Amino acid sequence: MADVHEQYAIRPFPEQRGHGLWLRPWNAESDVDASAWLRGLSDPEFQRWNTPLRVVRDVDAARESIRSRADAAVDGSGVSFCVTDEDTGALLGHIGVNEIDHVMHCARVGYWVLPEARGRQVATRALLVATRFAFTDLGLHRLELGHALGHEASCRIAERCGYQYEGTLRGAMFEAGRLDAFRDVHLHGRVATDPEPAAP
């Protein structure tokens, strides 16, 4: 009987292309990637809407954080993409298919975009590519997207990508910068049988 890690491991790492983007693996040994990861998680707009359990304060911590994402691909619990421009290779942000449940064939998606790349529908385009990958390559049936109540930009991205609003989860996310207080979350979902939305 195959080891559970071998059974669900996401190998080889699946690079994806579409909508003008190239989604590739993050490289913990790359100074460019580590610096971008640190900038993304340190960005005030990211921190306004997210409260990571492990704070990344320097490049070494960024490398460790990236390595943990690679480990998730090995054990089949998640896959993380570095979002880049397909033509120039410029690094734009991150998107992940996380908390993969291989029994229920579902997962949660999350993303962030670097400040200089905002306003170009990077998150929308990346989410469309990652969603297609999750439904086809990973064989998932359902994807969920949760964002803090009031994060209207994420609400619009979810809707543009066919993730229907399904309700508000009370106290389902930490308040910004705190691990002792909670805030409500908008839950969006998409299933494999939903129609494919038009590309931006």
C-alpha cells in the first residue's frame, strides 16, 4: 500500500499558464523570491485583512515560510504558486490552493498581490488559472474562498471568478494583528460543475 504522502504528493510541481500569467513554484533559495515573499506578507494592505499564525519578519523567515509551502505540496495538503507576468517574468504576487481535503475533494484558495502590481486584475486572472488547475489537475470538486467582512476588493474578485457568496461566518477569522479577537468572514464557493466565467 502506497504511503499517504506518496499517494497525494503534488509532483512534478505543476507550472500553469493562462490569462497573461505564468504560475510557477516559489524558490526559497532565490533572493528575488524571498524578498518578494517578505514584502507581500509585510505589506500594510495584506496585514489589514490577514493575520498569519507565523509572522515573517526577515528574509530567513521568508525562506522558511516558502519551504513550508513546498512541504505542503509533498504531503498533498496544498500547492502554492508564485504569480508572474507570462511575458516578462516579473513577480506579481502569490496564489495557493490550501487545506486540500482529499476525502471531500475540496480546498480553500488564498492570494495576495504586490503593491506595484495592483490595479491590473492580477488576482482575478491568477484565481481563474488556479481554479482550473484545482478542478482538472487535482480533481477537486469544491473550492472555498473566505475573506474578512468589509474586504470589498476580494468580494469582487470572488464574484468575477464564479465564486458565489454563500453566507457570513461569525467570528471565523482573527482580527488584524491579533490572535485573541475575531471577526466575521464572507464565504464564497465554487464547484466543478459551475459554468466557467468569462476571462477579464
